[in-house]
Amino acid sequence: MIFGIIAIVFAFAADQLSKYLLASAMATGETIAYGDYFNLVKVWNTGVSFSMFNNHGDAGRFALCALSLTVCAFLLHWMYREKNKLKIIALGLIIGGALGNVADRIRLGAVLDFLDFHIGGYHWPAFNLADSFICIGAGILIVSELYNAQKKGIREK
């Protein structure tokens, strides 16, 4: 469980520090290009992934917070019962990332996104470190389950 707590604290702290540094260094809407495939941007996301559901005001914001915290509680329970250290860390990354975005919604009314990857004129929607930790944690869980399923299938033959 301690590895999960460390992952939660790490993901949350890295996310909040990165957002603090970027928020104080750039103006909203400002873009700084780094090469042909990456920009730093400062955009505020009042919705969820890819700005979906961003037109519901405070009610939507608090509903998203409530949903996120409910999912975090479920994941924390799973993490407490989990024996596999890699899965515990993955769950911690997801929880820490989710809490980072919840903190923004509560404190600032929106989530600060700033990582902008693109190829030519095609841009992936901007995201932040919290989103990255959530995706990394989910990826680890998926790969771990696929590996375990394959290992179990080999044992059954």
C-alpha cells in the first residue's frame, strides 16, 4: 500500500507544481513552440477529456468533482486490497492524477492544460501531467491484466 501512497503523492505534487509554474509564467492563450511537434499552451478546460461537457457551469463542475472523488474512493479501496505492487503503483498514479484535476476544478473552476502535441495542422487536444499519470496508470493496469491472462492461458494448456 505504501507504494500506492507514494505514487498518489508524487503524481499529485508533480501535477500541481507543473501547473503552478506554467500558470505564473504564461498568459492564458499564449503558445510557446518547441520544434515541429510540441507546444506549451495555456488553456483552461471546464469540461472533461477533450473539453466535453464544458457548458454546464458550477453544477457541472461539482458533478464532475463528485464523480471523480467517487471513482477515486473505489480505486483506493482496490489499491488497499491489491497485492501486486505494479498494480498498486498504477492505481496510485490514476488516483493522484484525478485528485490533481479535482483540486483545479475546486480551487480554480477549471483544469489547466498545457501540453500540446501536433503534426502539421493536426493537434491532439491539450492535456496536463495529471492526464498523463491517469493514462500511464491505466496503461499499466491493462498491460498487466493482458500479461496475467496470457500467463494464465499458458498454465492451463
